Amino acid sequence: MPFYHKLGKIPPKRHTQYRKPNGELYSEQLFGTIGFDGMSSNSYHVYRPTQVKEIKNQYSIAPKIAKHNSIQSYKLQGFQVPAETDYLESRKIVLTNSDCNIILAAPKTSQTEYFYKNTDADEVIFIHKGSGKLRTHMGNLSFAYGDYLVIPRGMIYQMQFDTEDNRLFIVESHHPVYTPKRYRNWFGQLLEHSPYCERDIRRPEELETHDEKGEFLIKIKKQNDIFDMVYATHPFDVVGYDGFNYPYAFSIHDFEPITGRIHQPPPVHQTFETSAFVICSFVPRLYDYHPDSIPAPYNHSNIDSDEVLYYVDGDFMSRNDVEAGHISLHPAGIPHGPHPGAAERSIGKVKTEELAVMVDTFKPLKLTEEALKIADETYYQSWLDENHK
């Protein structure tokens, strides 16, 4: 996250004495990435953040691979993933490679019994249904339909939901998640042609400071295992921090689409990037305005990347029989494009109201057993003309 942020009370200089009202020292913690070369924040804690009382359990949550390599296009019916009471148990990995996990979740209740820390990956949580509050040791963020929550690895958090009806689309990234380089100048500021700017980024505003001792369960993910670790002090005991590494929110509704006289390629929808994949947002927009334009996307071959499209809302003009919550997987190596009749239907249309999230990976994605439970195995035949079926 390339923007400086400060919350709470901090001393004027890093790594200097900062004392409580009773004269004791606050405990400083450098919360950094990529060794000491990446983005970091300095936080100040009521207690030392190192006090582990007990390690209770260790268990694997590694995805179970059903298909290691596929040339077949798939449609996954995401809303068929059953709702689960527990937040972590609700998270079902459907697609995976060594760079990322793509997850569907339908949690029914808030996290109250434990805190969660993912040390393997940054998380981008897209809120499809539901609202609530992301509580973290670096401040809280309210969320609602259409929000991306970007949670850097190592953040301790709880998801607090307002209702039982929640649907999340989650990307776990084993590489840091950034704003795209082509949107930034060399100072890190978002440029004029960027589809969003710093005003659209919501940073933590509410800092919880708990001065509590006891037993506090943090479920920590590392190398696809969960470790149940009991700490002696409340993890939300930060009195202040500053830096560039913290969770933030961005609404898909604040993404301003880039349009043109003829159909624009998918990179114009790019919202986040890593060194291994990108995340894009398709939002309501005006169609192309060349007099002979075809608004539907042209057929294209994914030679270098798998394309995943998560359908959120609206009329998906390039697809037949696609509903909210569906996921399409178009693997590298074969062409794909609009379904039969979609190009013709799009001619003369002025705008689209579709809303979707796309993930393009450079390594092939593997389908898990959870994916095959909700898969349409005949989707790859959906481009056939009627006389060829």
C-alpha cells in the first residue's frame, strides 16, 4: 500500500523511548515486508506482542486437488457453496496454484472466539453480499456490498458481520498486492489517468486499544497449516502506528471505467497487481462509440494466462446463462470469446450494467474437490452453434 498513514499516538522519533502514563515503556514493533526492503509500519503496544502461553493444535487446510492440469473451460456455481457458521471453515478454495488461492465463502456468524492471522498471503476479500466491520490490530474498517478489503499478510483480524447472509470472493496472494505501476508516478502518487485515486481509498479510522491480560486464541496460517496459539495479552493493544503497511478498503463502485471508440482490452479494468497475477473490475460503463463498433469482446487466446471471472451483478452481455455468483475459468492455451449471438446482440447497445471481478494468473490454476462440487462440466460446449450440438 504505497500511501503513508498515521493513527493514534506515536513518539516523534522511531526506535526511541515512548512511555506510558505510569512510566513503563510501550513495546515498539516494526511490521515489515520483504525483509527490511518492503513497506512497513511501526506500531506501539501496551504489552510485548511476543507472549505466547500455549500452542494447542496444528492441522492442515491445504486444498485437495481434483485436476492438476486442465484445458477445459469451466463454470462454477458459486452460490451453491453452503453457508457455514465458522468464518475459517466457510472458506472453500476452488482454484489454486503456487501464487494464489481463489476462495468462496459464506460465513453466517462473526468471529468472536478467536482472531486470525494469515502469514502465507495477502488477502483481497471482495464483499458480494453482507456488511459489517473488519477489526484489526491496526484499526477497523466498515464494509458493505462491493468493497474490496485488502489485508496484508501478518495482520491480526476478525470479521464482524451484521447478518447471516454473507457471500465473499477471496484471493489469497503469496506475492504482495499493490496498486498497478502504470497508475503511479515515481513518487507513488496515483496519476490523472488512473481509474481511481487516493480519495477512494478508505484507511483504518477506528483504533481499538485493549489493555487486557488473559488467554487470547489466534489462529495462524503458515504453509497451509493452522496453528492454534494462545497469547497472554489482547492482540488489539496498539496505541498508535504510522507507515505504509496496513489494511484498507476500496469499493468497486468507485472504479471509474476507461472506455474508447472501439472495444478496450481487459488491462483497462486492472485494479490491483502482483508479480504473478492481476485483479480487475468490470463496472457499469458506456459502450464503444465508433459507428461500426462491436461492444462485445472479440475472441482471444489466453496463451500465457488463465482467466477467472467472478460474476457479481447485472446483465453479462457476452455470456449466455450466467448468474450472480458464477465463476468462469478459461484456461491458457485455447481461445474464448462471446457466446453465440452475443456479438450480434451487443451491436447498437449504448451501455452495460454488468459488475464482475476478474483474476488473470500466469501459472495454470488447479481445480479442487470443492470446485468440482459446484462445476458445470458441460460449460466448455457452450460456444457450439446449434447445428453443431
